[in-house]
Amino acid sequence: WREAKLAAERPFQTEAETSDIDPAAFPTVLKMAKQSLAANRPDDAEVALRRLLRSGQWLTPDPGDPRDAMALMGEVLLRQQKYVEAEVLLRKSLPEFEQHQPGLSPTFAVQGLLGWALLGQKRYDEATPHLEGSYKGLEKRQTERPTSARGALLKETATRLVQAHEARNDPTAAALWREKAR
């Protein structure tokens, strides 16, 4: 834990330093980033995730972990309102999820994050299909196997759809999604 924490906190001097990162520390660094994000400390999560991304560890080392380092970094950037940078990472990450986890909640979650990135850039027409696709996929998964986390994600996605439809001056659609956000 200590080695992973030091690896995540120590800033890079050069790109060559990535070879010094012990691959065994990647799961711990990723876990620390998730904990930082959950504790509403996105700046701390960003430091750890940038180290993982610079090291070339695009996918999480633990295949049982549904989160991908790029997708998690995208979420961090969204919470920091860095929408353009988040979009780039999420567009790279989404095909990985679609290929390796088709039809599963993590794929729909990343799709919703991409919609959020586009919404943040006021690209409402592009955001809406991603958000709606995310909602429909998560809704199907929730019906099959309910979880409180997925339920919360459904509400967040519906709330973003309200914002997108209001911005597009579509009060009927906004009202429909407002009901689902409750």
C-alpha cells in the first residue's frame, strides 16, 4: 500500500520514469483512485490515474474489476468540469467496454459518462443518444438484476437527460425524463 501510494503521488520527472512503476502496484493505485473519487477528492484520484495511464496500463490489471482506468479518469475529469479532455478518454474507452463487456452495466455507464461529457460542452444533440442508450441499457440490467448503485446511476442519467431536453427546448421530453429521475 505504501509503495503504491508513493508511486501515485510522486510526480513524473520524465516519461521514462514509467518503467519504474511496479506492475503489482497498479491494482492498489487504481483502488486508491476510486476511493479518492468516492471521497469527493477528484484531484487526488487524477494524480493516481495519470500515473497509470502514462505507464501504458490502459485496462485495469484485475479482469474482475469492471472499471477501466481511462473511464475512471474520464469520470474524474467530468467532476472537475474538464469536459473536452474527458470526452477524448471516454471515446477511447467505450469501444473497449463494448468489445469486452457488451450489454453489461459498465459499458452503459461509460456510454452515459460520454453523454455527460458532451452535455457539459453543450453538444445536446450528440449527448442525448448516448444518455438515452445508457439509460435503456442500465434499465434493462436493473430489471434483470437490481442494485442500489445501478438505481442511483439511472437517476443521474435521467437527470442529465432532463438537462439536455430542457436545453433543446423540448419540455415534453424533459417532463418524461424528470419523472424517471424521481
